[in-house]
Amino acid sequence: MFKKYTDIFQHLAMLTQLGLSFITPLLICVGICAYLTSRFNFGGWIFIPGFFFGLGGSSMVLYKFYLSCNEKEKKDKKENKDRRIGFNRHV
């Protein structure tokens, strides 16, 4: 029963981390665009490339998270496969 709750909290923490890591590059790029607009009087057009750069950074975060999850899943499968005990195999 305790393992079920630890798995739930582990997945919740991972989801929260993913959400924050996804939104942070976008907010940083839009914030830099807002600073450039107020400081150097650029037009509103500067937000368009800033949004796309932020989206690119967010997509890289998602891609690396995907690779990390796949690597972890492969590692877990390998560990579970190695843990099987047969009649002629003793631990």
C-alpha cells in the first residue's frame, strides 16, 4: 500500500517538473522581448520570434524528457529481466 502512494507522488513530482520546465523557456523569451520593447522601443513584432524561440526551447525540454523516460523504462525492463529466477539459476 505504501509503494502505491510513493509511485503516485513520484509521478506527480515528475509531471510538475515537466510543466515548469516546459513553460520556463517560453516565459523567459517573452520576458526578454518585453524588456527589449520597453527599453529600446522595438515594435510588437519582436514578440513573434521570441515566442517561437521559447517554443523551440520548450520542445527541446520535452524531447529530452521523452528520451529520459525511454532510457529509464529500458533500464527497468533490463533489471526486471535479470531478476527472474529459474530452476537452474540461484541467487
